Amino acid sequence: IAYICNRNGSNRSWTWKKLCHEIDLFGKACIAVGASERSGVNIIGFNAPEWNIAFYGAICANFISAGVYTTNASDACLYVAEHSEAEIIVLEDKA
């Protein structure tokens, strides 16, 4: 087992095979939406397996991952997005 986390009172787990598959799918999704090679992928969210899946998926697909603090104000998020040349921004949720 690569990851185990508790979601709404029940455990969810990822085997190493499932984790690698989801990392691969995320990278392919970045390519499929037409993002430019070596462009930025910003990831905003709390510590979770999905954060790592997006981070490593972007790197494996030849993008540049840039984590963004969840405590950043909107102007700070914009600054990171512009300076990392982000073409994809991954959000944990609408909030």
C-alpha cells in the first residue's frame, strides 16, 4: 500500500500500481487539454494523495509543478500563476 487516508469516516487506499496509474492519467490529461510542454501546473490543496498525484503526474508529463499555499490571498495565487507560467491550475475544491 502506497497511501491510506481517511475520508468521511472510511479509509481509502492506493496500491503502488494504482498510484502509478493515476499519476500517468493525470499527466496524460494535462497533455490532452493542450497545455504547452514545460508550462506550469499550479496545485492548490491541503496535504492529500491527490496533491502528490497531480505533482508527480505533471513532472512525468514534462510540465513544471508549482505548489501554492492554501493560505495565500488571491493576489498571491495570481502572482504564482503568472510567474510560473501556469496553463493548468488544480484546485482542491471551489472554496
